[in-house]
Amino acid sequence: MAVPVLTCAEFVELVTNYLEDALPPTERKRFESHLSGCTGCTNYLDQIRQTIRLSGYLSEQNLAPDARDEFLALFRDWKDQSP
């Protein structure tokens, strides 16, 4: 039985589990297979890794009020936006 190809939308949904090493072996293989052939998802994963790395350096006190409001709006509306 052939393993179904992972779509970009599915990839995005699995990123957290991938980074936390919580994907079952079959899903991890699908994820990495997709990653090896999709520049957009490779860039997305790199951006998520960079966000995680940099988030340790940011605090609410370091953000200008306008930047804070913009971040809150982006996170509030992220599911409404297409990948």
C-alpha cells in the first residue's frame, strides 16, 4: 500500500510535532519526504525554527505598543489566512 503524499497544509499542521520529535515514524518519513522536495515548506520550517530561537530574546517590555498590537492581531487571525 502506497503512503499518501503529504500536502503543504498537512505539513504546516505537523510542524510542532515534528520539532518536538512527537511524530510516529511513518508520519515523520512523510514529513521529511515532503520537506526534501518543497522549497516553500523548507523556508517555513526554517522561519519557525528562527522564531523559536529568537523568541527567547523578546519580552513584552521590549516591544513598542504598536508592534505588540500588530503581533497580537497576526496571531489572533493566523488561522483565517491561507498558507
